[in-house]
Amino acid sequence: MDKKNKRILAVITSILAAFILMVGLNTNQVQAKASTTSQRLVKNNKPGENDFFVSAKWVQNQLKTNKKTVVIEASYGPGKEYKKAHLPGAVHMDTMEIETEANNWNILPAATCEKAFLKKGVTKDTPVIIYSSDINAASRVAFVAYWLGVDQVKILDGGFNAWQSAKYTTAKGNVKPKAAKDFKGNVPGRPDILISTSADLLAAQKKNPDLVLASTRSWAEFTGKTSGYSYIKDKGEPKGAVYAKASKTSADVAYLTNSDGTVKDPTKIFADWKKWGITPDKEVAFYCGTGWRAATAFFITKQSGWKNVKMFDGGWYDWDKAHQKHPSQYPVQVGDPRDKSKVKILD
Amino acid sequence: MMRKLIYLIIHLLQLGLVYGIYVVNDLYANHLGFMRNTSFFSEEFAQSWLGRYLVVLPIVMLLLSIFLVWRERTKERYLLLIIAAIWLSWLYSASLQLVPIYYLVVAIIFVILLLQLLLIGLVGRKNRG
């Protein structure tokens, strides 16, 4: 074998080795440490009427006692993980049934969402329990159900992991939902909780100049160091937004959850939010990139008794698009807004 | 011996890339972030200069393959011709509207094609040497 051939062989072998390594590499799942009751928002197994997050034990009991209950596993796609294991009787809902790229990842019109829920057998008076391996996906779908006007919407605290940790039975395969025909109410039943687009936000701010626009995005996103998403080019926040500490990255709400995925007791985080003027006595509109993280913050505050909370669904994705078209109408802040010397206003 | 090993490794890489089409399809169908990124960058690419004139490249590659086969008829050159024809037919029969991972498949087949060209180049060099 001559020198040239040896070199070629070495290069090809290295490429092949790297390829095999990439394909075969398995990331070890770190076992999440279970949180104690004192660290959780969900304290007991008897939720109040306004409680949204519920324990696995409550869900288990609800499934036994109320046969009308519909359990929805919420995730993007055809339900690959759902088919492997899910709560007994649970149906899968693809998040694309309630939002699309063509609609700027905003929640689809109420009539479309109504159809999606009717297909799952959900009407206004159907008790609904939603769960996911991603709290934000569960909250997002739960938000739509709540906005439509479903009377009882609950989210399984800790998601599927909590169910498995409790060692309750699971099922495999696909469950065909028993569709319902009539929602038994006008949709959306709770229109006030949703601020859909950036134009709607301007209208809401005009109606209430004291509306608090609370960003649940990470600090790096909030201060314009990153857009948080490779499909959003621009960095910044809508002018006037304040920081609701919730996420470490664009894909989590790590400050709101324990390591086992259950919702944290929000007392400390609310104290942090207070410094930014985010308090229960005000009208607060939470937003993030496209309305997933904000939905979780929405339900945590609702459960904690905040009366006037909303979600600005369009978020940074929609505001940035509006800003590109009409910069002065939709101004952007980049930097820490508490310090005028550190913030840049783009208008 | 050396030549056979190169043949084997490159064809294995090509098979790996064919499997890669299944992998990206699965990622697109089941991972939200991947889907959103693919969707965004595909639209961006479609509107770019390269995206608009992409159809020219497979025609050039097909003509090159025909030329190479005409010069010397070997299995590897015929394989190149087949891959180039598949690439061209994919570009014309499918579209981003029909297949969301359209450009990813285009890219994967292009790499397979380049590997085949590399193989022909290496073999040619060996024969001349």
C-alpha cells in the first residue's frame, strides 16, 4: 500500500468512525429527582374548582369515578411516543391541530379548534385532562380548550413521568376517540383570555394603558442577546415588555418547574416578578416566542388566584413580523429596559 | 484489496445516507423544533438564488454522468447515471408543497452523488496510476 492510498484510507476510516459514533451514540437519560410536596404548586389530591394542575392520584380517581372524562395526550406529530405508552383510554392530539405555520404559529380560529376537540369527544361539559411529556405542550392545548369554553380543564402535574412514577397502569397503541357532534356552547367561551395578534395587543394596550406585558422568555432572549429560535432572525422584545423569569432557554420553563417536571411552588418566582411590576392585582398578558411557555405561566397564575391574566399568543414571532412591516407602530426594545443607557429602541 | 475496501466504505456511506432520508423524515414528523426549522429554512432556500436555479444542477450532473458512461462503461459509472437520474426525477416529480423535507432529500441525494463521483475519481486515478 503506497503513501497516498494510506492517507485516503485514513480519511475514509475517520469519516466512517465519526458517522458510526454519531448514529450509535445514546444519550443517557438522567433520572429526575422527585420533588417534595412543599416544593410543588399541587399540594394535595383534592383540587379546587380553579385548580388546573392536578396530581396523578387525582387523575386516577377521576378516571374511576367519572367515565365521561376525556384524557388527551398532547404532543407534536402523529404520536410516536403516545403509541408506545399512554394513560388508559387517552387520545392523542397533534399540536398542529390547533396551530400552523401559515397562521404564524398562532392558535387557529375558534371554529377550527372546536372541530379538533369535538373529534376527541370533547364538549363544553366534558371533564378534560391533558398531559404531555412537555408541560408547555400540555398547557398550550389546555389553553385552547379553556379558551373555547370547556368547563373543567385539568393538566396532569409532572406529565406522563408522574403517572409512571406512581406506577399506574398504562396502555399501548392508538385509541380511536368517540367524536362528539355538538360543543353545547358558543366558541370561544372565554374570549377575553386570548390576545391573538400584535394588532390585538395594541388594541388591548389602548383599552388599558396599564396592561403589563410580561415576557416568559429567557434572560438572553429578553435582553436581545439571542432570538431564541433559528427560525426567528431578529432579537429583542416588544417595547414596554417586562421580564417574567420563567425559562432558561427557548424550550423550557425551568424556573417554573421542579426537576421531575412538576410545577414549582411559585411563591419565590412571584416575588421576583413583583420587582418587574408583575402582580396579581394587574391585568397581565404573558407571552413568549409562539405561545407555549406563556400558556404554562398563564395556568400557574390562574391557579394561584390571579384574576386578570391573558396570553398574548403572537409573542415575539408575530411582533417581530409586524415590526418589520411597520417599525414605528410596533417598536422593539433591545437590552435591559430598567437602565435607559442599556436599552435600544428600534422604531 | 485497497480498492475493494474503498468501494465498500463509500457504498456503506451511501447506504447510510439513504437511511438518513428515513431519519430526517422521522425527525420532521415527530420533533417540533426540527419541523419548524426545516420549514423555515426550506422556504428561505426556495426563495434564494440557488433555490430558484437548482433545477440546472441535476441536468448538468446527468449530462456529466452520460459523458462519463460514454467514455468508459463500468458498473460505478452506470450507478452514477442511475443516481443522477433519480436526483433529477425527484427534483421534478416532488416539490416543497408535497414533501416538506424536499430540500433535505435533494441535499442527501446530492451528497450520495458526490460520493459516487469521488469513487469514480479514485478508481480512475488508481487505474491511471
